Amino acid sequence: MHRIKDAPVSDKRYSKQECFHWIAPVSPLIAWIFRVMMGLRRGERTTYDPMKADWLTKAPTSFQIHFLQGLAESDGWVDPGSDNVVIVSSPNESLLDELLNNFGIRHNFQLQYPITRLHFCTVDGLKLPIFNGRIHSINYDN
């Protein structure tokens, strides 16, 4: 992987700052994950385009939990002030809504332009568990 020219400022990102832009070699496995598992077409980006992964809601429970854990570890945190787990959910609100409904987790979405955040109680997060204890992350500890 190597860094190339900074990505320009965009009103579609949470920050109005320039950001790092990286180029990485792509393996057939990674291409397969993006095309088949995530349902993204050429030119679509996870930042702006929702996953087309209806199969995930019918996948085994452990797989759904691991997906949610991976998302929470990369794009989530614990908000101690509101005692909530918060995950940046855009542009995948409908998929996350269905997954959390499968687990009976009460949740809500809050728009904070230009992103949407998913919120639910830490008690429900501990039951799932939303953060993976095996990797000893700061999110899990919090």
C-alpha cells in the first residue's frame, strides 16, 4: 500500500478536511468479497453506496454477529454519556435495521449530516456482544 495525493474535500464525508488516499494491490479474494459478498459494482464505494447483501440476514447467527462486531470495531464506539453503542451506519441503515431486529435489539438512527449514526443501549451491546472480547479492543473494554 502506498499513499498518493490527498483526496479532496467532499460534502459527502463526515469531515470537511482533506484525507489520505491510498492505493493498494487488489487480490482476487478481495475483489470477490466486494463484488459477490457485498454486492458492489465497479466504481461503487462503501462510503457512498449501500451493500447489496440480503443473504446476510439469512446467514447463521454467528456470522451475523461477527459482521456486526467487525463493523462496530471499525466504525463504532461507546458513548458513556448516553450509555449507548454508536455505529456509523450510512449508507447501510436498512441492512443494519434488519440485522438488529433479528436479535431483538431496540435501536434508532440519528442523522448527523452527512452521515447517519445507529444508537442502541450498551446492555444490549453486551448481550450480543457487539464488540469482540477476543481482540481486547478499547471498545470492548469500554
